Amino acid sequence: RGLELKLAGPETKVLAADAISNLVNRFSALQTEIKTLLNRRPSPREEAEWFTANELLTLRYNIEYQRARTLLYRAALYNDDEDLNRNDVLTMVEEQLKSVLQSMSPNLPLWWTVQADRIAIARKMRDYPSANRLYTSLPTSAATVASRNEVNAEWIRTLIERKRFDDAIAIAGKEAFASKSAKLDLAR
């Protein structure tokens, strides 16, 4: 999609930017509605028909995450000569992702997806020290091997961009048979 936008004319970019702004506004409205539902104590009859509190929380996390992803698409609209504007949007995305993480545990797959996105954002901003800090600060227990696939894939891409090919090959080969992941396979 990013390549299509780069090849598209200015009218297409304007339409894409408008669509993205519309999506961000819709996600904001949904966030407000979910927070209202979470703060309201439903009757037993309503509770049976509504989402459970856990389902609402999961829905809230997902909506907040999708809003951040939508802002990432806005960042992709900027050309290479518009680094300042792109970095401003990427900073907004990073803040949104941090807010998603505030009340989420590493036991949720979305937590790992958000961490992978944070590494990708640091790479896009060419903030390699931050990407490194993020990657090295994540849990490395045996239980997290499968969950780390997206994170490892983004870290491999970051190492390749920095021309640290030997390190990228080491990560790509590590735990190669421990789990399957399309994103990790693509990065390899």
C-alpha cells in the first residue's frame, strides 16, 4: 500500500489522508463509548446481553491499537523529503502505543505486537539506540519464544538497515525450529 501511495498522484494522497483522519475520529468515538460502558454498572439482564468486562477491555485495547496503526498509515503518506512531518506523526503513534501498553500484560499477544510496532517506529525514525533498548528489555523466558516472533522479525529488519548482517543472521537462525511465524519467516 505504501508503494502504491508513493506512485499515486497528489489527489490520491489527499483522499488517503482524509480517509485516515476519518478513521482516527471514528476510533476516538469508539474509545469514548467503550470507556462509558466500562464505567457503567449494567443490570444483570443487560450484563447477560452485553460484553463481559474482559471482552470490553480487550475490545478497548484493540481499538486503541488500531487507532495507532491508522496513524502509522498517515506517516506512510509522507515522502522521503518530509522526515520532519513523518517523525511528528510517528511520535504521536509511539505515544498512542505506550498508552495501549499501560494496563496490558505480556501474557496477551497484542502486547508483543505493540512492542514489535514500537521497534519498527524507532527504526523508521532512525532512532536505533531506542530500538535496541526496547528489544533488549523484553522478557526472554522459554514461555515467550513463540510470542517474540514479531519482535524478532522487526529486530532483524532493524539490524539489516544498520548493515549488521552477521547479527541479523544470528537472530534469524536462533530458535529457528522453536516456532512458526509468517512474519519471522519473511524477515529471515
